[in-house]
Amino acid sequence: MYEFDVKAAGSKPGKTEDVKPSTTPRPGNTGTTPQGSASGTPASTGSLAATGSSSATTSIALAGGAAVLLGAAAVFVVRRRKTGADA
């Protein structure tokens, strides 16, 4: 735990001291053992993490792309039709 003071805006900072590590262990700290597994390589039977993406993402993207292409084609056809002799 570090003590600090909140000063008003524009006030001059006081003298700072070097931080010294605590010699008392924290509750639950049993030494230098790392958390979790200490193996160097991941298991080959594992699976990737779920990211929240559904399997319908590809279908939705393809449908959106098709809609954009159809809209562009419709605009192209309508503009080509107006360039006749009547325009």
C-alpha cells in the first residue's frame, strides 16, 4: 500500500521518496511459484478460445456483398438507359 496526497491544482509538489519493497508477504502468496501450468508448450488436443463470433458471420457477409453488387448493377443499368436519344 502506498500513501499519497491529492493536492490542489497549481500547488507545488512536495519531496518524493524512493519506493521500497514490502518485506511482509501478502495473504495467499506462497512464494515464487507461477500460477497455472508451467509447461512450455500448449497441449495439441486443445481448441481455440471462443471469441463470440457466430457461424452465421460468413453467410451475412456474403449476403451483404451480394446486395451491394445488385445495387451497383441497378444504378449502372438505370444510368445507361438515360443516355439514349431522349435524354
